[in-house]
Amino acid sequence: MNGLHDLSYFFGGVFLANAIPHFVSGTMGRPFQSPFAHPPGQGLSSSTINVVWSFVNFVAAYLLILCVGQFDMRDAPSMISLALGALLISLVAAKQFGRFNGGNLQG
């Protein structure tokens, strides 16, 4: 396995996981934080902006996962790379957006 392919799958996982909250919020008609809000990543963007942003993320994930190398879901290193990218961005997003949406509970 080529290390650059693993890196591509890692970032494909990042884009794939990042697309999900924007897609869900947008299709539910709810505003959500995005890079296009003011201030970026903190203010709310419209549901339409979030749907478009999720589409951009899905396209980037597709290009990085399926158009680089020979991605195979049965290949453990490929899936681990993708899963680690998705996990990392998900943890960062949970911490970042939890500040605004009540998800960072003090225990």
C-alpha cells in the first residue's frame, strides 16, 4: 500500500465525516456553523449553504477515496486510514460545535 494513498483515504474520511452534520442540518432546514458564517466556524449559516457545503465535502471525499489508488473496503490499512480521518474530524467537531450547541457537558 502506498503511503500517499493512505493519506488520501485519511483526508477522504475527514471530508466524508464533515459532510454529514452539514447535510443533516441543511436538509432539516436548520442553520449550522460553517466556514462561510461570520465569524467563520462560529456563526450560523443558512440551511442552503450547509447543503451546498456538504455536497462539496462529499465530492472531495469521493475524489480522495475512490479516485486515488485502488480503495478496497476489505483492505484493513485503507479502512483504518479512512476511519482515523473520520474519527479525528468527528472528535474535533464535537468539541468545537459542542461549545455552541450544548454538547460539552461538565461532568
